[in-house]
Amino acid sequence: MTAIYRKRGNVFESGKTEWRAEDDALVRKDADGGEARFRWADVVAIRLHRNLTMSKRWLHQCTIATRDARITIDNAHFLRVGDFEDRSAAYSPFVRATLERIATLAPNARVEIGSAPAQFWPQVLFMSAGLAALAAVLIYIPLPASLPVVVAVKLAIVVYMLTLLPRWLRGSWPRHGDLKTAAAELP
């Protein structure tokens, strides 16, 4: 059975792109009718990761590397500028079907979960520096002695921001997986 997933990626796409997980290949059909086929047997790696943003806290991506191409599919459907729809209900079954076909036809494909290491460590440094700067600004802003509640509010903001780092690290930590358990990373 062919699994199908449709989405519009951005304002420049005239219509929806259709992805089909067919028996022998991943097929991308553009809005203008052009098709591209990526054979499952040519898959060398697949990466599943969350790519959370301010406007898309639910964003998940699947990146498939073949011998000749790199394909990224996510669960965000563009509606209008700044407005995206979470298509996880259609995305997750499609990616599960993709994983099954890769397990059958490219069982030696690498499975990576989380961010790529080359992206992860600079993100950790940037996030840590940002949190340290925010904490420094909040701590060193002078306050009138008559407003002790402001000190508590500033401390609460710093503590809240520090709780975000471990949560982000848990979801983005680069690690290897296997084709059987990778589906647990899906929304």
C-alpha cells in the first residue's frame, strides 16, 4: 500500500507537494506535475529530529540521504506568511511507512536521531551564551530596594530559562538509532 503525504512548504510554492512511499521508491510530485523518484535501495542514511521554532514548537523533520540526493520532509504546512499548520496526523504514518521500506530495502542505512553534531554544538554554545547574557542582564539591572518582588520575578525568569536548556538538549542530542525503534521519535 502506498503511503501519501501532501504539504505546501512556503509562499513561493504554487501548490502542494505530494510525497508517496511506494514499494520501490520515495516519489515527490511537485505542484506543476514534475516527478522525482528516489529508490529505497539507494538510501544510505535517515535522520529524524525536532526542529522547534518560536512559531512551530511542534516541528519534526525527516532527512533522507541517498547516494545522489538529500531529501528533507517536515510536518509543517504553509497556510500564509507566519501561519503554519501542524500536519503530524498525516506526517507520522507516512514516515513510519518510509522507515518500513528502508528497513526492507536498505537495511544497512544509518539511522540518526536528533540534530547533526556539526549543528548541535554551535547551537549549544549559542544557547548557553544567550542564557548567560540574559541571566547577567536580569541580575545586574539595578532595582530600588523597595521592590523585593522584582528580585523574585527576575530569579523566576532565570530559573525558567535554565529549565529550557535540558528539555532542548534531550530532544536534540545527536544519537544513533535503528530502523525498528526510530518511529518512537515521531509526533
